[in-house]
Amino acid sequence: MPLINNNKIFMLAGESSGDLIGSTIMKGLKKNSKDLKFFGVGGSNMIKEGLCPIYEMSSFNIIGFLNTIYNFKKLNKYLNEIVKLILKEKPKVVITIDTKGFSLALAQQLKLKFSETKFKCPLIHFVPPTIWAYGKSRIKKWKNLHDGLFCLFKKEEAIFKTLNTKCSYVGNPVVEKVLRYNGKNKIRQTGNKFVNNSKYINCLLLPGSRKSELRYILPEFISLIKNKNPKLTNVNWIIPTTKFQFDEVTSKIKSYNISTNTKVVVLEENYELLKYADLAIACSGTITLELVLFRIPTIAIYKSDFLSSFIGRLLVDFQNVLLPNFLLGDKLVPFLFQEKCNSYHISNLLIEYIEDMDNKKEIFKKYSQLILNNMNYKESKQFDFSINSSKEIVKIINNYNY
């Protein structure tokens, strides 16, 4: 079912996980209709698919209460400029992905402008508020705001239904990306001596994709690497990061003279390394789910400024804040938050993992398959986010009363 008339599509994704989702949606839409013109905010994946960027995606990658306050004026400026641009370009649809605070404000502003002008178009959002971790009251602002609301987890669909809010599950591109890599030969044939040495344990250290996360978490990783505990001497430390953070992380590692057994890589360019990892310590986020699906025994951590952590304790359901634990309804991945997110607690837990590694790997293998089954990704069943999402978007566009 091709799109009708106007071929312009506005898209907004404010972080790397949203960039992957956006690019996958774009691939599906391009199969339905040729000569589509995408413009908006996104990263390298979306740009490769043809997005004409109007701002750097990193400008929207903001987390924490203090950071949001500090950047309020800048974000409000972007919001007003984007609204004006959309009204000028008159796209066939506006698609926002995650970036919840900004996406919500944009939809609210556009709804207001639609009532004041002759132009209007469907508003579609992917990755709704994580009400299962941050409180169901958040749904009030989102209810009936969009013409299409889509989630990435089957379990979410049922939760939104209980709140009388239609939110459809169409698959998960992150899961599909993992499956593509996991299906390949897992024998260590990367040609990388650093990960191929069987005498060493390969431990991934993932400090997060935001500047604030790097600021608080990377120093703890450096302290961990410098730890002289004999049980950690045979560990290869691999730090996957983004292209934007690579130089900064590499420089800090060199400045502490710990580069002998430490390697910094761009995750996007070395994603297959996840197949060869033995253990992982990761900043809380989508990456924890990816690691579990790769069957890697994982420890989750998070650290922020005092105010953000204080408010977080009041608002966050720590039983559900980690994606793998939420999807399983079980405490598979331990979580070290704020004052416990330090090299002392991390190293103690990591040593426990090392001493029980074979058993941990079996447990994570079992739960990985359980998650896949619960999300409709079974060996006998084909499920494709790109196809499903594009079909739903085209259906909304073609049924919309312009």
C-alpha cells in the first residue's frame, strides 16, 4: 500500500537506540513507496537511509533533571524551530522515536497549531513512556495525543490496554539485530588477538551513550581496571563506546596508563564483539537487553548527580527499571545504583561472576531464549519490525482525514 500524494516525512530520534529504530522504519517505508524525502533529527543510521538532518542528534541526548533544566532554553528553541519547519514543509506524517520529554512537547505544540491553521497530519510515536518503571500516571499526558502509538515489547501492549490506551506491539529491531549476529558462527575468528586469547576473560565495560553517564561512570571503570586483585589479572577490558565518545574515552585510558589490557572500540563498528564476550558491566539502558540476548552474564550499573538520583529513588520502580528483569518478571541482572556504583562493589560482584561463570552462562542462556519466546521471536515464526511498523504507518496515513 503506497503513500498517497506528499512524499515528505518528518522523523525525530534523540539517541543511538532511537537512531537504529528510525533507520529500520525508514527501510520499511522505502519498500512501500519510492522517492520519499525524510527530514528531521537522527544519527548515522538514519542519515545512511536518506534522512536530511536539521540538528545534531547529540543535542537531544539529555538525561537527568539538572541537565534538562540547564538545557531547557536550548531545547525550547529547537522545539519552536521544528514546529515552524513542520508547518512550512507540511510533511505527510510526523514520526517521533523515544526522546520522550521532547517528543511529548512537540506533539502537544503541533496539536495546538493544527487547530489554528489549515494544515494537519498524523502524529506517530514509537517507544512510549516506561510506565512500568516510572509510574502509570505518566500516561495521562500521552493518552489520545497521537494517531499511532507503538511499543517494542509485547508485555507493554497488555499494560497499556489495562489503562484504556491503544499501544501496538510491532516487534523490536534491537532483538532482530541481535538475532542476525547470534545466528552466525560463534567460533572466535575475528582476527583480533585481543579477544581471541583463550587464557583471558573478555569483560565488556559499557559506560553509556550520554555525556553525563560518561562523566560519572567512566571513572569507576578506570578504578576497576586499576584494581590489583589477583582474581582480575587475567581479564581483558573492552570498552565499547560511540563514535562521538571514542577519542575522549581513549584519551582518558591512555592518561591513566592502563591501555595494555584495555581496548576502546566503537560499538557500532565492532558489534560482533558481543558474541565473544564472557562478562559485561553496563550502564542501565537498552544495551542490558542486548547483552542478555547475547547470553552474556551481565551486571547493570547507574550513577548520576545527587538531585537526579534523589528524585529517581522517589519515582523509579527499581524492580522493573532494567529491561531484562521487567520482561522476565525476575531479578536476573543485578543493579548497582548511585552510591553502590563504585569500583569496590563492582569488583566484588564481578569476582562472584568469574568464580561461577559456567553456571552464570547457562542461566543467561536459558533466560535469553525465554525473552525471545515471549516477544514472538520463535524459530518457527517470522516477525519483522521493519515490515510491521511500515505497514501500520502507511495504514494510518492513508486513513487520515487531512
